[in-house]
Amino acid sequence: MATFAPPRHRSPPNLPSLRTSKTCFLSGNLARQSLFWAPIGLTITTNGPLMNCSPSSTSPEVSAPTAEACINLGLSLFAKGRVRDALQQFDTALTLDPNPVEAQAALYNKACCHAYREEGKKVADCLRTALKDYGLKFGTILNDPDLAAFRATPEFRELQEELLLGFLCYLPIPRLLLAVKGGDSAPDLLDTSGNAGINIGGIIVLVALFFWENKKEEEQLAQITRNETLSRLPLRLSN
């Protein structure tokens, strides 16, 4: 049975706090404290009733887990090849009221775990949420080698098309027309045109990436076809 080493797992490079090490999302470490339990004993006196004796020391409080700690632990587990346990930690982090940076990191690392397990739909769901709600850059997905296999799936193509349609829906064409027409209730032309320019620029970039991916895929298919043709050629010559 073949064994597979876990892929290089990295957090999104667009987050400054994630650039230093792929195995440490934030500087904090998960606090580990053991429970201290002291039984309440009974002391028997010769002249009085039974008495409860309180323990002389109090039990230390166990710190509650945080999203930061779960992400760090998840990355550590993933580095050891324990993908399922790492996935559970990233899921837990998302339930602990994470800030936007922590939520983006948890979702992105969760997507990489699903990619390792070849769960394309779950990868797309995690990345979709990170893109729409937590500012993940699409270029991060395109450049991460851990997601190379996912980029060859139909789920990735659907995600691309969905993002393109989303950009088109956000174009402020009616608002821009009102600004050009003018009037008391018309929006500011400079601000509206600036927003439109930003959106159009985003669409141009996304379309360019879309066609670049298609061209790359066509080149790969052509290379495979050439290799198959060359492999059949000696058989034809021998016949």
C-alpha cells in the first residue's frame, strides 16, 4: 500500500502574521493545565458529630480554548500527518468567536485539509466563505501548491465562474447613470465612477486569470495527447 506524505500546508500569504511560519498561525500557544481534584474527607471525632473537611488548596482554573490556540494546534497536528484531528481543531476554532484574521486562517487551513482528503465540494465551500466574508485573495488559491489538485476539479471551475458572476452583479451601472444625469438625489459622480473602475478592474483581472487557467489546461491536454501518440508510434512501426 502506498503511503502519502502530507502536503506542505501553509496559511494564506496575504496575512502578515502568517508569513513567518506555516506551523504557527499566531504567537500564542495552547495552554495545557491538568485538572486538580481534592476529595472532601470525613474526620471522626470522639466527642462530636462527623464533619466535612474542606481541602486546604483550591483547584486551579483551566483556561478555556481559543480560536488562536485551536488553529495553532491544528497546524501542529497537520504537520504530523494527523489530518482528521487537524480538521477538528479548525472546525472548533470557527465556533469560538474568531476575529476575521483567525476565521480566514481557519477556513483556509480547513480547505487545505479537505483538499488533501480529495473532498472538492468541501474545499470550495470553505474557500467561498473565506473569499466572500473574510477577504481571502483569489491569487492565494491560484498560487498555493497545496491546492494544485483542487484547481483541476470541476468545483474549482464553478467557484471561478461564480466569482465572475458576482463581480458582474456588483457593478454599479444604474448608480453611475444617475450620477451622470445629475439632480438633487444623484450620487456623487467621482465616487461612483471610482467604485465602478475598481469593480471593472477586478473583473478584468478575474477574466484574465480564467482564460489563463483554460489555456494552461489546454496545454496540459495537448501534452498528454502528444505523449500518447508517441507511445503508440513504435507499435505502428513494428506492425
